[in-house]
Amino acid sequence: FSEQKLSDTLYKGIGIGFCGGFTTFSAFSFESYSLWKNHHIVEAFLYTSSSFIVGLAAITAGILLGGLLRK
């Protein structure tokens, strides 16, 4: 077998980007569950729905900004 090394960019992309996404999502899930479990139903709903809405807004802003910068 030949030894293959990942490029530095790919290594960082996997290590930071991909694996970092799992920790972010697990923290979000844990916080949502904790609010729900402790009967903070309204706060749990506001937390999850606002995170979803802000996430979609950020994606939209990124796409629009990327389109403007590309021109």
C-alpha cells in the first residue's frame, strides 16, 4: 500500500468543517431538548424556530452577497 496524505486544506475542511458541524448540531439539539425537558416549551419553540429562520436568512444573505461579489 502506498501512503497517501491528505492536503492541508482537505484535512482542515474535514477536521474543522465537517466534524465541527456535528458538535454545533449536537449542542443545538441538547439545548432544545433541555428546554423541552424542563418544561420551557415556549422557549424551546422560540429557540428552535428562531435558529431555523436565522439560519435560512444567513444562507440567503450569503447567496445574494456571493452573487453580487461575483459580478
